[in-house]
Amino acid sequence: MKFLPAFILLCFQTGVAIAQPSQQARDSINKLSQEDHKHMLGLLQINSLRQGANGNDPNAPNAANYDESKANPYPALPDPLLLKNGKPITNAKLWWEQRRGEIIEDFNREVYGRMPATTPKVRWEVVSTASDTVGTFPVITRKLIGHVDNSSYPSVTVDIQLTVSTPALVKKQVPVVMELGFVFPPGFRMPAPTATANNAAAPAPPSWQQQVLEKGWGYAILIPTSIQADNGAGLKQGVIGLVNKGQPRKPEDWGALRAWAWGASRALDYFETDPMVDAKRVAIEGHSRYGKAALVAMAYDQRFAIGFISSSGQGGAKLHRRNAGELVENIASSGLYHWMAGNYLKYAGPLTWNDLPVDAHELIALCAPRPVFISAGDKGDAWVDVRGMFMAAVAAGPVYRLLGKKDLGTTTFPALETGLMSGEIAFRQHSGGHTPGPNWPTFLEYASRYLR
């Protein structure tokens, strides 16, 4: 792919962390994750889970389905504008005072987990300030550590990593685009541009940071794994382990996606104190598993102004009820269950996807009336079920319309690289693979309507 090296794309596609631990460490992480997974199944009194889809072998008995005629075994979705008592939501007041809370409660209990009523305070420390140049743009870069108060359980230390860069020549508060970022190993360098047919190096496209700076905005990178490890073995550490005082989770306790979203909100707390950041104009962006977390953050924290949700798939913008690509059963496995509440495992065992009281369209609806851009690629991105994410975006439309905003404007799946950008729900599938790269220019043009 021309926007990201194949090595990085492979890491994203397979879910392998770019900064790889040793084989011994991986074996230990897998063993501890499997033990914790088994413990959660015991709490739920579940003996076995259904097998997930195999996205690598099309001839496997459990090969991932990409046949649209088999993709919708449960076509009826929960109605986001219907109260639990059966009464319809007919005005914005009922949405804000009643229905929105019902949907959040269902997500808390069954999908992403319940955040503790009281979470630790975070003390932000600026550990360095430097003048840099990004492309041709002079910037002031601040590296911060968010020290999470661990006085209740000193055995666990959590230091959140955040970097903020703002234009050096702009002397007023600016919008900021915050990315939930992957960690690269020390000394990692992007491979050189590939040669063209004329044996000349193809010019590298501007980085997303350069594109943001060209708008006169700033950017930030938050490291989610500094908040909570991306494995089940780490659930007794990180902010989840801290609030649980090193004990295993209960079935309703929050998972890593909700914890990462909590960390994003703490970064937003810091932005409210930064004299160079307009905290009312902060966008959040995430790709793949961090696309899931970015959407959760956008849904739960109404202070985020706009979201760029890239290739989020199952557990993100994709409908849980879809039999396409990655399934509920994949997320419920010992390798990924830590993203979700323990209760989510029930829907890969004794219950079906159709028993879920909510679905992804309602997560998108929780972002209303703020703009959200649902993004995906083409080749190499089938696993995230692009059509399923489009369908969820369509089904969130009634809530946006109720609140006086525009939806996608169509129920017809658009042609490749045809952006649906006129409303507060936006969608575009680019022709690249599992990467946000090709959609950055489109997102920034879209965001300009709201962040300028």
C-alpha cells in the first residue's frame, strides 16, 4: 500500500503490537490471559463459547463470511427511538432525559463495561517542551505524563503518555486533533519510499500531522497502552487493576476500550488548562482497535467536538448482528475479551448476537448531534465489515434527524471513494487497505466546517 508500509499494515491487520515483546513474555501474557478468561467464564457459568471466524483460510470450516446474502441473520435492529416501556421518542427532550440514558446503561452492563462511580484523579506534568519543525511548520511540542493517583493501591502505577504540538507562529488557542496512537519500538524508521516504474522514488504524502498543521491547528498523540495494557494478563494492572486493587474483574466491570476512552477524557481535561488549545474544538481519531476506543470516547464524553473513526469494525462501528468478517465470537476469545465487559462473552455462548439489547448504530447515535466520520479501506479491510459499519451509520440517522442534524442522506452503499460528507454523520471507503491514511484529507476538509 502506498500510504503505510506493508510491515505496519500487517501489524494492524493481525492485531500484533508493533513493539513486540520477547517470545517468553508473549507466552506468559497468553497464559495469564487464558487463565483470566477462564475465570470470567466461570463467573458467568459458561462452559464453552462458539468458535470465531477464521479470516486467514477461506477453506476453513469456520471461514469468515463475505457473502452478503448470508450476512444479516438478524435484520431487525433495536430501535434507538423507542423507550424500554415501548413508548416512542418524539422530541429531543425525551432523548436527552430518558432514552439516551437507557442506551448508555445497556452498553455499560452488556458491552463495554461499567466505569467505577469514582475514578482516580490525574495530575498532568509537562516533562519537556521543545521547538520542532514538522515538514515546513514550526511547532512547540510538549511531552506530558498524566500521573494517576494510586494512593488507594500503591502496588499499581499508571502514567499516561501524551504529546501535544501546536503551531509556533500562532499566538491564540487552536483546535487540536488527538490520535490514539500505536507505539513504535525505539529506533524504528519508516521504510524509504518505493521506486516507480521510472525507477524514481515516489514522493511520500504529507503526514497526517503536516496536514493538520497546514490547517493552522495542533495535534496530539495519546498512548492508550499507557492507560491499560492491550491484553487480558494486564487487567490486574493499569487503571482497571488500580481501581480493582489488583483483583479480577466482575462481569460488569469496564474493559480496555472503556478504559482507553476514560484516558482520552483525562487528556481533554488537560486541554482545558492548556493556554494554546481550544478545548471546545478537539477532534479524536483512532484506527482499528483504537478506532473502537475513539468511538466509545466520542459517545461517552460530549466534550469531544468531532470524531474520525477509522476501520473500527467489530466492537466499534460494525453491527454486532452481522455475519461478515470479524464476529462477536472473535472478540469474546481469550485474545481480545479484555476490550469488553465480561458480560459480552454471553453473546458468544449461551446467547446469540440478537439477544444484545443494543447495537453499534446506537453507539454512533450517542455521538449526536456532533459530527462523526466513519472511515474504512478496501483491499485488506474486509475483516472490519465496511458495509456493516455503513448500515450502522444509516441506522443512527433517526437520532441525528430528531436533534435537528443531517444524516448520511442515503441508504444505498456508495461506490468506492465516494464520500457521503454533507451531514453530521459522514462515511467514506477509500481504495487503500487497513489504514486511515487516504481518508485524512477528506476528514480534515470535513472537520473544517466544524473546527474553523
